[in-house]
Amino acid sequence: MKVAPAVKLTSDQKALLSKVAKGRSVSVRFCQRAKIILLAAQGMQDIGIARELGLTRQLSARWRERFIRLGIDGLRKDAPRPGRRKKFSAQKIAAIVRKTLEQKPADATHWSTRTMAESAGIS
């Protein structure tokens, strides 16, 4: 069985995390993460923390590792995610913008979203 790295807290960190863990004006996620770190600092392993708080072992391990790497600021927010893939290429978007600015539709004074989409071959 792999042993999780030890978490060492300063007195200031411990005081802040204790306050956050009991706080009602902080986000639920930040509160939960503070509890994970406080239990880790007491020497509990990830599986024990998971059982205690009703989480998965992986979640407990993730926040322990993130605290060791980034400190308390690493617990405040989730890591950025990549988001969805772009539907259209940069060239296609540039062509649509160019067409919008430089051309007019044959039977109208300006482009509507539907007529531009039909003209550009997109939905």
C-alpha cells in the first residue's frame, strides 16, 4: 500500500483551515478541502480521510497533493479545465466576419444570422 506524503501545517495555516472548516460563509468545496487537509495533517491516510468525510480516496489524494504543491491558495478554486472544442476553425470565422463587413446579401440590406449561416454553409 502506498503511503501518502505527510502534510505539515504552520500554526497560522492550521488556524485558518480550522476557521474555514467550521465556517458558514465560505464555499462548501473550500470547507471540504480544509477538512481534508486538517485530517491529513493529523497523519490520516487518504483512504481514512475518504471514509471519514464520505469522499473517494482519489479526491482526498488530489487535494492533499495540491495543498503540498500550492498551499492554501491551491484549495480555494478548481483548476482550469480546457472547455469544449472549437466548432469552427479560425479561418472559417475570419471568412464569415470578412463577408459580414464587406458584402451585402442580394435581397436585403444587411445579414441576419440565418442568412449568413446559410451563405457560409454552417448551422
